[in-house]
Amino acid sequence: MVKSIILAAGKGTRMKSETPKVLHKIFDKTLVGYVIEAVNNTGLVSENFAIVGHQAELVDEYIKGNYNNTRTVLQSPQLGTGHAVSMALPYLEDYSGEVIILCGDTPLINSETLKEFIENHRSLKSDLTVMTAIYDDPTNYGRIIRSIDNSVQGIVEEKDANSEQKKINEVNAGIYCLNWEKIKPAFAELKTNNAQGEYYLTDIVKWAKEQSLKVDAFVLKDNSEIFGINSKMHLAEASKILNQRVINKHLENGVTIIDPSATWISPETEIGADTIIYPSCYISGKNTIGKNCKIGPFAHLRGDVVLADNVKIGNFVEVKKTKIDSNTNACHLSYLGDSEIGSDVNIGAGTITANYNPLSKVKSKTKIENNAKIGSNSVLVAPVEIKEGANVAALSVITKDIPAWSLAITRAPLKILENWVSKITKK
Ligand code: UD1
Ligand code: MG
């Protein structure tokens, strides 16, 4: 099995934020979370080391709380990418397998690409493989130096490059696969005699060539996979790229998305064919939407939503942690949270599941059984159950369970005071 080292100690000054860079989110997942999951999803990696430094406690707490195969290692002070990797040395003293190195701020890397990258390293029997990309504008990246026979000789950083080297448009993607035992000695020999006075990870390439080890490059097909986040502008752009990938997948699977540019769907959402997503929906977290559903316009699914087939979630309806069975409609202005809703139910406009008690801070469940009809502007105060076929009259506040096939009504009877307006105005 492979081990990974994820570099996440950098400061991220340009984010202009109190939050550490790698803890910024796309949908509900952090940047470093995307990287860890891409690595884990290759199925080839057993353990990850995340190198943390800037606001280390926060990053450490997040990683420990979410990824139990990932250890954090402190790098303080931060003396460069080579120095960062060397922080993991004590944990890998007796390890002799492969190590992949990645950055915590490139959330768009795909696990299939990483898998192919590792397999390529293995099939070429390389000692060191560098992922590279071809850029029209290679500014700011390390350039790949190849010899006449096309073999990789080294990497030169932008700040150290001469004018000829700056013209090279094959760049270092910042992802490496190494045979740990063979490359490990390089870290003791890294120097800081460069323009930035840092220990460059990129220098391991030249070192490996000097030791006559086998070095190869793996050229990336889709450059968006190594899109790195340095600013809020980048974060917005990366979110768009990820969203577009998700939307394309659903379009290919037969989902109708009326306006892809005005629709947000998280990567963990599954959608059945012939479902229509109307414009301005925001669907985050993990959800399963069945076939032939109609979602939106302006619907908000917040995660842990499971919709069976033929469900309608209309405008200004927010749904969270809720399971809804087939042919049920919630077409207008509702909040459905922590609920279980049966089939053929009608949720009238303005229905609210009051799931949260702010005094006890407890969230409770609402259950609505098959064929129930909930009148407009009703409040269902959880925990509460509306049994099969029961009707709730409009404007009711339901604070106890309603038996099957009965009518629940809480509003005061309608009073009409005739000539009331003229009496008042005569005064
Ligand atoms: C690095 C590469 C460059 C490559 C580019 C790809 C080096 C010397 N250069 O440059 O060839 O084209 O990535 O994006 O490696 N980090 C630490 N500790 C440190 C320094 C950095 O953890 O002491 C982390 C950063 O948080 C970041 C990653 O390492 O996640 C890369 O560092 P960064 O400063 O962005 O390197 P680049 O200059 O972009
Ligand atoms: Mg960078």
C-alpha cells in the first residue's frame, strides 16, 4: 500500500481570512478534505500524513475529527516544500513502499487520475514520477527541464529560471510519486541556495538523476485538476469548475438541468433520469433524488435528503435530513427538516416542520405517513407524527400526534362582523 504526504502548512495570506486556507470549503467540504478523499478513493493508499503549520491547531482538529487514516505532523517554522516533506521522515523510517506527495490546496484532483499516476509509476518501474502539465502561460510554476532524449533532468522554479527556461511551458504540477527507500536520503541533502532561500522539494529530481535513479514525468490531461487555491477569486473559480463537472455527469445520465449556470449540485448528490432541476437551486451535502422528480426553481436541499421517484420540491422549499416517498409534493414556501414523509402526501404552501427547540437545543423528528394532507401555513411542532391519511387544516399548529384518517384543526372559528368598517369610520 502507498502512503501519502499532503502539504498544508502554508499561510494562504491572499485568502484574507481568519480561516486557514485548507479549511475553506466548496459546498460543505474543506479543500484539504477533497484532497484526502481523492487519495483515499484510489483504494491504493493506507495512510496519509498532513503537514500542518499555519493555524495548525485548527487544521489538526479538523483532520483528526474527520479522517481517521490521516495523521497531522507539525512543520514550524515553514522552510519550504522540501522541509515540509522531511517532517514526515521520523514516521516513515522503516517504510519501504511508495509515497505520493500532494498539496492541500488543490481540491480538484481526481482519484482516477491519482490511481493512473501511481499505476504508471509502477509499470515504468520508476523511482520518482513527477506529475506535469502543459500551460500556455506557465508563469509562477516550476518548469520541467528535459534533456535531448526527452528524459526529465530537473525542475527550475520561476524565480530561479533564466529567460530560456521561462519559455518552457511544461510545468511541475506539485504531485509526486516516489519509491521512499530510494528517494528518502535526498531530504538530508537539500540546500537553500536558491532565490527564495528555501528547501525545495523540486530538488529531489536533480538528486535522483545524479544517483542514476529512474525519473519519469506523467503529463496531466486535464489541467483543471491541479487548479490551486490562493485567493477567494480562485475559490469561486474552483467551485464553478467542480459544479460544472457534476452537472455534466448528471446531464449525461439523463437529468434535465434547465440552466446549468444557475444550478449548484454537490458531488455527493445522486439524481435519477428524467428528473428536472429548474434554475436557481442549491443542492449541497449528500442527497439521493429519484427519477422523474421536479426540483425548484429556487429550492434548497441541504444534505441527507432522500427523495423517491415523482417527488416535487417547488420554489422556496428548504429540505434537510429528510426522506420523502414517491408522488409526494411540497411545491411552495416550506421548511422540511429531520422528517420522514410517506408517499402521496401533499405538503401545503408554507408548511413548517418546527424541528428545533432553541432552549433545549434539541432537534426532533416529524413523521408524516402516506396520504396525509397538510394544509397551508401549518406548523408541525416536533417530535410529532401525522398518521396515515390524516388531514391538517390550514393554519394549524400541531403539537401532538394526529391519528390516521382524522382532521386536525387548531385555528379559531372565522368570525364576520358585518358593517364593521362603516361603524368604525362613522366615529
Ligand atoms: C510549488 C513547486 C513548483 C510547482 C508548484 C505547483 C516547490 C519548490 N515548487 O511552488 O515547482 O510548480 O508548487 O503548484 O516545491 N508548504 C508547506 N510548507 C512550506 C512551504 C509550502 O506545507 O514550508 C505547502 C503550501 O501550503 C502549499 C504547498 O506546500 O500547499 C506548495 O507550496 P507553495 O508555496 O504554494 O509552492 P509554489 O511556489 O506554488
Ligand atoms: Mg502554490
